[in-house]
Amino acid sequence: MPKRKIKAKPEDYIPLHPDDVKHSLEIPVKQIDKKSLVKIEKQGKKPAEEKYTLIITEKPQAALKIASALGIPKKQTEKGVPYYKVERTGKKIVVAAAVGHLFTLTQEKKGSGWPIFNLKWQPNYKVKGNEWSKKYYSLLSKLCKNASEFIIATDYDVEGEVIGLNILRFICKQKDAKRMKFSTLTKEELENSYKNLMKSIDWGQAIAGETRHYLDWFYGINLSRALMEAIKKAGSFRIMSIGRVQGPALHLVVEKERKIKAFKPQPYWQVFVLIEGVELKHNKDITNKKELDKFKELKGKIGKVETKTIEQNISPPAPFDLTSLQTEAYKFFGISPSQTLRIAQQLYLAGIISYPRTSSQKIPPNIQPKKILEKLKATYKEVSLVTRDKPVEGKKTDPAHPSIYPTGEKAKLYGDQAKIYDLIVRRFISCFCPDAIIEDKRISFKINNLIFTAKALQVKEKGWLQVYKAKLKETKIKDLNGEYEVEKVKIEEKETQPPRRYTPASLISELAKRNLGTKATRALIIETLYNREYIKGKSIEATSLGISLIETLEKNSPIIIDEDLTRKFEEETEQIQMAKKNLESKEKKVINEAKDIIEKISHQFKKKEGKIGKALIKANNYMREQKREENTLNACPVCGKGKLRILFNRKFRRYFIACSAYPKCKTTFSLPPGLIKPTGKICDKCGFPKLLRIMKGKRPWEFCFNPECESRKEKSK
């Protein structure tokens, strides 16, 4: 009996694996017997995997959240890197993550000269040697090969779009992809985002982000190289940096420092009178001492008093954008802006707050705030105070995201995470609460054409104040109406005070007000200024190096710290972000403009390179000497001749204490890990200086470094 021929249908064919370039024919499945299959495998031919939709996220946590929202995820790993397989309505989906930027800009040809403009995007692992980054790169490269559809699900902002664009064009070899847009990682929003996919990535954000990267490289790398080259030619070495936002930010701090140093206190006098036990203050400060005579004659004289009480409604504060969250976190808890952003990002990835990098102060109806409030009821009894149907909102908007708000999902939180989350929740709830009503009482006393006043404030109805903290100091004074005699006159001499220094939070607010940097980068810029030792202290003080750098740039290349130019570039990248067409030509225009400016700076700088280098070395040496003095402690208890100093061991990356008389005296004291600073305080148990340990993620710790101190022994018990 003859063998029956089997006719294969189109769906019975499996295409060969894309890597197999030797064979281009498709093999019908039903015609492959076991012997043939073994033979095919030996020849390096293998049936391809089934096609799927590949969703690319920015971080591994987001990948798991999206996979869990779309179905029951099956976790897979490749060299320790996780990804997830999901089936949804018969469709196969793979969700995989990057780890932030997998690509970085680098110069096409190696070299340390400047200016450099020939740049290209390169994988991070090739430029910086990040092996962990290479694993994610390799996995995405593998997964792209069998994907039939691509969806970008990185953070919906400028940086997220650049991350997605680079993965698409350099790894997946795709020109475009669909886009998931979401502000929270809740199941409901992620499902909705998947159902309502954008047809394309946000090209405005992508090109604006790429433009910003080019600008930052042109300024940051070229100008930092220029500074270090100047120092090198002057016979020294120091890592220095300056950037298009870093320069103007440092300039602001130095300008403030100059005003403080130039400030000369002036005397002035405040005059008070006592009437019926109530103290009232003259409505003007006196700057001419001779004018005080007319006040001394008031005792025993009669004047007219009037009391007015005004009722005021105080509305709740607007919901948080990133800048206001950073400011409030610093005000209430002393948490730095950069740490606040890191914590907020963690809370977002945990799915319990919305995306934090936003400049919006709006709570749109589509986030269903009433549902969120209902969820929060279980842990926040203050939800019962909600009366508003529409929340109080601020003026600022953001096309990408609403304000920062809680999702109502639960998570166990501790320490600073719990504090930041609680602040966000309370701010959100307060937006739906009634106004606070206060009574503002003012007493006015008129005598001899002079006016004295006293004020008191009392909360009549707390409203939103029961939910969210506010600095309102309640005071009481009795009502006074009619004619009264002056019982006492008091004159206090005071001095005018210098301008207040910036704090990290107030500097971020100032940068935002001036449109310098972005909501996502301002905290990092301030952190860089600290790391480069241009600024120091919580009450920000410009160091001698920071002051010298600005003075040097003002004399030799003021364009580097030109605030208007920096703002202009920010505005131009924002215009690209909002544009719908001609994006690449707009990008080219901004980049060429930046190149011309860097060329001008280069000509200016190279003419005066020697002067610049010498000035910076002088400032650096002076700062080193200051640091040595600051880190010098008490006399050595062993030799009595040398002094104990805080030193840093570069090999072990730890601080320790040693005697300045080394090698004759080899006395040393070990110190705990972290940044160590002197406090200026003395231990009351042993008389040794007390030190401060500062470590990321931990509270600052004050301690005595004497191992024989009673305070150390008490703690060890």
C-alpha cells in the first residue's frame, strides 16, 4: 500500500529561528519525523518560538506590576534577570525591564581634548563597564527577536521616553511602538492603560529629552574638562565639574554669600507700651535714636484704644507637586530634596502613590478621588472630615501627570518612607476638607499721633487643620475699647540681620521659580554641588573653592554662568516637547546653537587658561588647609606632642583618627562607616571631642570616639 502524502496547511509551518541564516525555507511541522528533527537540530536548525507582544518597562518592579495587572505572571530568569510571561485573551505577552538608561552619550573618537561635539549613543556597559546593565541589555536583545509587537511602558516623562526610544531603535531595531501611559502602578490604571494604548511613543518628549542630553554633555563634559585641564597645566589635579544649570545654581549661592559678607548691621529700636496688662508695639521701627525722646514722655498719658476682630477663611493648601513635596519634607522632617525624591520613587514603584516627577497641582476627576478616599478610611479616620465634592487645586499643571496623590493601596512602611507617605496622604485628604476659620484680633492704640498695635490669632473652626500640619500660633488678648493710660514704656535696641542663607529646599524652590533645571534634576544638581565641595552645610554656604570658581568664570567666561542663556535652552526644549511636527529640525537648531556658544567659550577660556588654573589651585589649597583645621581635634593623649586629626583611608573608604606626630606616634582610633564630622562639642563623661556620623538612610549620630569613655560602656551593657 503506497504511503499517503500529507498536505500541510499554512498554520502547520514553523519559521526557522531568526539567528539561523543558513536556511530560509520553512519546514512543515507534520512532515517532520523524529529522525529528521534530530538531524535538523544537529545542523543547527531549530523551530522558532511563538510570537508575542513585548512590553518594555523602565524598572524591574514596574515590570512585575504590569505583568500582574494583565494576567497571572509566570516569572522567567535569564542570568539572574527576571522577566514575565502573561497570557491575556489568548494573546501572549512578555514583560521585561531596563534598569534606567541602558545607553549613554559618548564621543565617537577617544581623546581628552575639548570641545567635543561628535557624539553617539553607546550601551552603558561598554562605556562604564556596568556588568549588571549588560545582563538587562542582553535579555532585551534576545526577547526582541521573537516579538511581533512592541509596547513602551517606561515612566511617562522626558527621561522615560528617551530610555524607551533608545531601546526601540538600538536594541529592537524598530522605528516606533505603541505606548502605555499611566500615573500609578495600580491594577485598574495599568489595565486601562493597556486597553487604551497610544498609537505611538510621545515623540515630543523623546526628542526634547534627547536634546537635553546633548546640551548637558556639551556643557557638562566640555566645560568640566576645561577646568581640569586648566588646573593640570598649572601643575596640580582636582576633579571639578560645571554645567549649564550647575553654574547658575552655584552663582545664586555665591551671590547670597557676597551679600552676607558685605552686610553691615545697623542699629534700630522697637518701642512698646503697656496698657491694662496688654503690650502693644509701635507700628514702625525707629532708625534715628533722637526720635526715641518723644516716646519716653508717653508714660501716664491717655490715648484711645479700639479692638477689631476679623473672621477669615483659610483654604487648604494645593496638592503636592514635586517641588512643594520636597520643600515640606525638609521643613517638617529635615529630609533632603534628593532623599525625598528617592523615597517618593520607591513609594510609586510600590504602587501606593502616583508618579512623583510632576509639576501639576491638579486632582482630575478621572483618578476617581472619592474611591481613593474610601480606601483610605480604614487607616485615616480624618477622611470623615471630608465635605468638598471638588478638591482645592493650585494653578500649576503638567501635561503628563496629575499632582502627587495616594492610590489607597496598602504597604508596610517604616522610618522616612512612612513620614513621606503620611505627608502625601494628609495633604490629599485636606484638599477635600472645609476651610479653617480663624479670628484675627487687632488692637490699635493712638496717642500723640503715634500708633501702637497688638495682634492675636485664634482658630474658631479647625477644618483642614485637623488633617494637615500648619504653623499657626494661637494667642489671646483681651478686648480693649475706649480711653486708657499708658502704664509703661519699653524700648528695645536691635540690629538688622544679614540675608538668610538658602537651605536645600529653598534653593530648589528658587531654581524652580527661575525655571532653571527640571523638576527631576534640581535635587541632583544641588547634591553635585555638595559632592564637588562647592557648597557646605544645611544652611548652604559657598566654600572658598565655590566662590573662587564663580569669580574666575565671571572674569574669564561669564557666559558659563549666564542664567538667561540657561533659561532660554530650558524654554526651547520645552517647546520641542510640546511640538507636533518638525521635531528633528527644532532639535538640530538648538544643538547647533549650543555648539556655537561652546566654541565661543573655548576661545575665551584657552586664552586665559593659565590664570584660571592658578586661581582654582589657590582656592583648592586654601580649602584643604581649612579642612585640616576643622578636622584637627584634641591633643594626643599618648604622646602629648601631636594633635589628633580625622583622616580618610582611600583604600578602605573609611575615616579614622591618627596623631599628627606620625610616624613617631602611631596612635589611631577607628571610626564607624559613613561621613565623619567634628561637632565642636565636648563629651561630658571624658572630655574628648564629640563627632557626628552621617550615613545615607540613617539618622545622624553624635558619639564620643574614646573607646574607654563611660558613655560607650553604658551603651554596650
